[in-house]
Amino acid sequence: MEYGLLLAGTLFALGLIGVLVRRDIVFILMSLEIMLNATGLAFVTAGARWAQADGQVMYFFILSMAAAEVAVGLALVLRLRRQFKTLDADAASRMHG
Amino acid sequence: MTTDDLIALSPLITIAAASVALMLAIAFYRDARVALVCALIGIALAFAMLPVAASRAPRQITPLLILDQYALFYLGLLFIASFVVALLADGYLDKLGGELEEFYLVLLLATVGGAALVMSAHFASFFLGLEILSVSLYVLIAYPRRSARGVEAGIKYLILAATSAAFLLFGMALIYAELGTMEFGRMASGMAGVDVRRELLLAGQAMIFVGVGFKLAVAPFHVWAPDVYEGAPAPVTAFIATVSKGAVFALLVRYFANLGDEVFQSFFPALAAIAIASMFVGNLLALAQTNVKRILAYSSIAHLGYLLVAFLAGGSLGATAVAFYLVAYFVTNLIAFGVVAVLSGRREADELEDYHGLFWRRPWLATIFLTALLSLGGIPLTAGFMGKFYILMAGVGSALWLLAIIMAVNTMISFYYYLRVAFMMFRDAPEGEAAPGGPPPSLSFMGAGALAVLTLLLVWIGVYPGPLVQTIRSMVAGLR
């Protein structure tokens, strides 16, 4: 179980680094997917430890929620492209203070 | 699942069914007014189901959901807030133009998410409720199609909320890996076990708190709040400030009440630090703002800090203070953002300059806004004052002297920026009637009624809080 959680933790950290350092909005969304899938892996690992289906059920929830999130996210990406003519997330920073 | 279970679930089922019905209605007949009326009827029906469901309370419905007095109280609060937001959105969206029907649909869905949150007693329902709420909010924030600020706010919220959701989930996974259960009620006994690895549990709880903290916009996790508040349409900002934060806070209180005193004590220093940081960050940064929505954003960060003080006081007095303050906070914020929504035309009327001489132009609206500002500041005879009074009482009762003193100091600081907005409204009107901001603000009949009723409620709670406190006491007594 430790190895599973360790792998999940590593993936999670990689995804987080991606979210923090990437500037392209599409890559940020991909990094978010990596983070969410890492949590899914952690749930499956945990479920395996207790021999319960709960972990896998949670994985399905995470999967469907990630899909919904990406659907909305890509719609926003299209709007960003139209408004700012770029996919650079830093361009969308008109509000400060 | 028995009939009793279904009856107990009826408010949730009603509002979910209403959103499906509205979706079908939009598919066949597009009309913003019809969509609004459908949404209002749906929320009203769900609210009417509360007494029916109450006859079966307290009741655990499957391991996922629980319906008790506590859940019923917050369900009622959420439904009322969504109802008001829908009314406010009506007049606001008319001025924007475009396709408006789906706004009400997504608003209903977000309400479903909030309702699931306050009823949840399991990680799965916690997560699902939070995500239904979040994903609906991404859409609501970026709803006006021509607004660049809306897109920016939507993307910022999406990235940060999704990251925090991932943190939350990973924390849940760690706790599940250690305890083998995801039910709140069974965690306390699991944690008492001898062969449990404390560090994993602690890491899990901390990650869950990161996720929750983002939603609440408390101090280290508050960076999104000002931008999102500014960029989102004013009614949506009202929704974020009230329903989204209120539902999450209600869940937080239930979660810690289930985990028991030991876990609560181990988190006490961290939570106290967050409360202090939120109060200072919110109030000090608000001083420098010139945008009313940003001022309200920072003020809401500070208000969540006050709420954490009440939460830390613990016990039934603390839970009473939390519930009372949340009611006051809901009413006040709905009024404040409602006034911003009413004043906004094609452009958001959120610069301080837009409020220059408002009292001489629109005396009633200015009076209503003034009442809300005084309540936010905590001037006597308003709900905000009674809320702060109860929090201080709970804090002093639990001997949290440092927190109580810091809260009092912060209340003093906050007067400055609330009164700055208030004074702006009483300045001499700029020459001519030409108000900055294009078309004259319009107010639908129902929106005006909602604002008036809320203002009366605000003063009524402030002057005569007895009945509300009685309701809250009986509700808190059943919390476990």
C-alpha cells in the first residue's frame, strides 16, 4: 500500500508543479488532470487495502467530475482565446489590487 | 431506501427535479422570464418541503446523507439566499442582454450542490456536493459573454478551485487509507485505534483543510477572492459570498463536531492562526481598495475570520454564534451585492466614484446600502452587531481572550473603509444628473421588494434577536 500511495503522492506533486510553473492554459488543465488522477490512484490503493469497493467508486466520481471540469475549462479556454488572442494564462491579469 | 427516507430527502429531490424540469423547459421554449419563474417555483417548492422533511428528522439516509435540525436550518437559509439571488439576477441580466435562460438553470444546480453539502455525512457526498457547487460556479462567474473580466475571473477560479479540490480529495484518500471508512460518524472511533499512523491522518486532515480553506477564502488561501468578486456578475458574487461559503462552513462545523474534541484541539493553534491572519489581511488590505466589490471581498475574508473565532470557541455557544453570524452575514451581503447589482448597467457600478452622491440621486437605495454597510461594520441595532456580540460572548465564554481582543481591534479598523463608502454616498452630487455608468439603474418590482424585506429583516434581527436565537439553540442541540 505504501508504494501505491507514494506513487500517487509523486504524481500529485508533479501535477501541482505543472499547475504552478506552466503558463499555457491548456497545459495547466492537463496538470490539473494529473493531480486529480493521482488522487484517484490513491483512492484505489486505499480501497485495495481494506478490500472495499469504496475506493473505486470514488475513482468513478473523480473521473466524471474531472470530465465536467475539463468541459467547462475548455469552454473558458475558447473564450480566453477570443478575448485576449492568446492562451497565455498570464495575459488574463487585468485586475490587480 | 424506504418511503421515510424519500420523504426526508424531499427538499433535495425537489430542487434537483426542478433543475431537470427547467432544463427541459429551456429546450422547448426559450424565455428568460419563464426560466426565472420556473427557478423561483422550484426553490419555493423545495423550501415548502422542509416542514414535511422535518417530520422525519433526525434521520440518517444511507451512509451518505443526514437530515437533522442542523441540516434543515441551513437548507432553509440556502434556499432563501438562492431565491433572492435569482430575483436580483432578473433585473441585472436584463441589462446585459444575450441568452439568459441557462443562468437560472446553473443557479439551481449550484443550490443542489450547496444543499448536498449541508446534509452530507460522508466523504463521497461531501466531494460531490462541493464539486456540483464549484463547477456550476465556474459557469456562473463567466456567464456574461462579452465581459473580459468575467472570463479572467472564471479561469482564475477554475484553476484554483480545481487545485484545491485535488488537495481535498488527496486528503480524503489518505484518511480513508488509514481508517478504512469515509463516514464522518465512524471516524472518531477509527482514530482512537492504536495502530493508526498519526502523521498520515494529520497530513490528510491538513490537505482537507486546504481544500475547505480555499472555498472559504480564509487568509493564506484568499488570493482568488478579490479578483473573482470583482470579475463575476454582482448577483453571482452575492451567491459566492453567501451560499458557497455558508454551505462549506456548515459542513466544516459538522465535520469537526463528528471528529470529536481531540482532533479539534490538535487543530486549534493552526485554525487560530488562520483566523487571526484572515482578520488582519482582510481588514488591512480593504483599506487600500477603491473598488466596492473588492472592498466587500476583503471584508468577507475578515468576516470568515470572525466566524472562525466563533467556531474555535466550540461548544453549543460557539455553534449558536456561528449560525447566528451566518444568518446576519447572508442577509447583509445579499443586500450589499444586491444594491451593486441594481446600480450596474452594461458596466458594473463597482468603482467608489459610482457611489458619489448616491444619497441625493437615489435616497432609498442609498439608505438600504448604508444599513448593509453599518451591519457589516457591526453598528448596534443591526444584525451584524448582534452577530459580533454573540461571537465575542462565545469567545470570552471559552476564554479565548487573544482572539476576542484581535476581533475587537479589527472591527475598529473595518469601520474606516465601511464609513468611507458611506461618506462617499453623502457627498454633494456631481454637477448635473449625469451619473457615471450609462443607463439609469433599473429595479424590478420583485428585486426591490426583496431588498426592502431583507433590510427590514436586518434591522429586526438586530433589534429583536430572540426568536432567531431560540430557533438556532434548538437546532444546535441536535448536532453531533
